Amino acid sequence: MELNEIQEKIRKFNDEREWSTLEHMKDLLLNMTEEVGEMWNLIKWIDAEKQQEMIRKNKEEVENFVGDILYLILKIAYLSDVDSEKGIMDVLEEYEKRFPIEKVKGSHANVRAGGFDDK
């Protein structure tokens, strides 16, 4: 299924329940923050190796987090009349220019910490 098809399925789901209202946009963003917090609680204060272990051990919870976040993002997209496929493709194109492989491979983009971002 294409991203725009999933976005349309989410729109239909919400329309049927009369949940497609712009007045709740701030609540959707707050909900995303809550979801990120739940994921963060799974891996906070532990090193990268232990984080990966926790993610593997809690795969169902992580999949649920990803699903919740994607649902919320695609709901925001249709409520904002945004083409989610165009949005992600435009961002990827921008990132390819900002983060050339030869300058960032194996590193990060935090310029203040020695990384590279050709913004």
C-alpha cells in the first residue's frame, strides 16, 4: 500500500467517526509528544548497546509506537491537506544535498559537536 493510500484510509477512518476536525491539531501534536515520551522511557539513561537490547525485547511495544506516530503524522497530513509522499520525497532530496555521503558517513550532523550539515 502506498503512503497516500494509507493517509486516505486514515482520513476515512476519522471521517466515519467525525474526528476530522482541525480544532484538535494541538492535541494531535501533544499526543505525538506523549508517544515519544513512552518510547523514550523504554530506552532512557542506558547506553546504545542496552538500548538495542531493550528495543529487541520490547519489539511489539516499539512497533506500536511506530504505528501510533505514523498514524498521527498521516492524520496531521490529511487535515493540513499535505501530500505525505511528496513531503517525504522533498525532505529526502533536501537531506541528500545537506548531508553528502563523503562528508557525513559514519558521523552525525550536529555542527556544534563537529558534525556536518550543509544547510
